[in-house]
Amino acid sequence: METEVLYRKIIHIDMDAFYASVEQLDNPDLRGKPLAVGGSEIRGVVSAASYEARKYGVRSAMSGVQAKRNCPDLIFVRPRFDRYKEISKHIRKIFHEYTDLVEPLSLDEAYLDVTQNKKGNPSATLIAQEIRKRIFDELGLTASAGISVNKFVAKIASDYNKPNGQKTVNPEEVEDFLEKLDIKKFYGVGKVTAEKMYQLGIFTGKDLKSKSREYLEEHFSKSGLHYYNIVRGIHNSAVKPNRIAKSVAAEHTFNENLTSEIFMEEKLQRIAEELERRLKKYTISGKTITLKIKYSDFTQQTRSKTLPYFISDKGLLFETAKELLYQEKMKESVRLLGISLNNLNTEVKKTVVVQLKFEF
């Protein structure tokens, strides 16, 4: 007698160029034009780029100077996070009409487990189509979706037919789908890991699958087992509606680069105050303070210190960040400073009510 294997039905919904699309929605004059949210032609970093701008190689995390160089007609607009949050709230309300198993990753993307759903619809593909249609009908924005048996494959699939498309990877198609994939398309494989894999002759999922577990653990230590499993479609992480934050941060990019530690101290004090406000809002504290420094040449450095007790007080946050600031001499002028807190008390709590994503 054969045992029936029950697969989960997971959808990953990802809004298309969300911040930029909201700006174009609210201002018809911006539609069809290359647009960058955040940054400027002389300063700052692009938070999001419209599809018109992406054709010129403009992308998020690019400096405004480089973006303008790539696309001379690029229009810069300031981000309006309150508006993005308002629309995100509406989108999540739609999600919850189908399932309560919704795990937001940010304002513009989320996982949904629709194995059992409120509509009694057995087809995750049709549910994804319906949700995308509703988002467009109610908000005038497009979304893309990936549908599969786990979060990992669904996330990759959502990128497959962007913008305004979706892709379903059925259970029997998962391994073949992953084998054909370029290794850098694997969610969680960053630039550094991809380079290392290339050097080892691993260019596709098929190449990765040919390596033994021992080989991958030898070259990638603890991550080796993860890579061994994911290329076989094994990823059992559940959709977590009450996702616990692992760290809370606040940071600030300055209008002009800072060269004096005295001015940096002043900025750190304000960042510590902002971080305290966020921590207090959710009754969170932590033990490990990390100072993030981004230099004028865009290189980045982090310095951390772990205390024997939990803190959330701005005074202690500032004093520790200040100590880390003077730990070694600055190698360049500084364009960004940030303070983050991890090793949080949420890790020992039974429940946490909200996933945190912060903008500064």
C-alpha cells in the first residue's frame, strides 16, 4: 500500500518595484519615467528604482551619483514610509482573508501558507492569481508570486516572471527546477559565496547537487548541510506569523561626510535615542551592541561588544557605541553610522507580537 505524501502549499508574494510604483501611482506625472526613491544626484543611496530606471542599470543600494551617471534623466523623490506602510497594511488585510499563516518579510513581500485556507480552495496557483488581481483592482499596483512546496522554492519562483507574473513549481518539478538554476539565483547565496562556489566549479544547481555533504561541509562549514538540502528541495521552515526579530537597528546617512569624532558622537547620541524608542515600543532589550560604520569610499566596518546583561536604555547604548567608535582610528571620512542590538530577550520569550522592519 502506497503512502500519500502531503505537500505544503506556499505562496511568496512580492510587490513589483514597490516604493517606486507607489510614487508613480500617487503622481501620474512620474508614470513611464525613470524614477529613484531615496538618494540624490549628489548624495545618498537609492532605496528603490522603477522598472524604467532599471533598464539603465539603476538598482537599490546604488549611490545616487552612480545612478544619475547611468541614467541622466533619472528623477529622484524622497521616500514616504508612512504611505508605504499604509498600503502594506491594506495588502496584508487581503492576505488574511485567505489565511492567517502570513509571514511578512518587509513592507512589500510575505509568505503565505495556503495548505488549509479560509476559501477552501485547493489550488494555491488560483489563490495567488486571485490575490494579485485583488491587489491590482483595489490599489492599482502589481505583484508577482511564486508558488511551491516550501518557502525557499516559492521565493525563487516569485522572481521568475517579474513584473506582474507568477510561477508555480509543482512537487515533481522542484529538483529539476533547482538543477537548472544559476547558483547566484539561489536565495541566500550572496556575492561572496557565489564567487567561492564558482572557484569550486559550482555554477548551477546541478553542479551543487553533484557534491557530497562532506565536501560541502568541508568548504562551507555549517552552511554546507543547508546547501546540500536546499538543492534537493529540502527546506522545512514553517511560515511564521509572529516572526521574532533577531536584531533591532537604527542608522543614518549624513548629508556631508563626517571627519570629526566629536560630530560622530553627536550623531550617535541621536541614533541611540531613536533605537531606544524602537526598543521600548516593543519591550525589547538585548546584550550585543554593534556599531556600523560606512566610509566615504562605501566600504563598511562593524564593531561589536556583548554585555553580561540586557539593555535598551539610550545612555548605555550611546556609551557602548562611543567606546566602539574609539576602538580604532577611522580610515576615511564617514557617510553613515548605525547602532544595532541583537542577542535579544525575544529569543527566550514564548511569543512576540510583531515582525520588526525599521527605516531611519
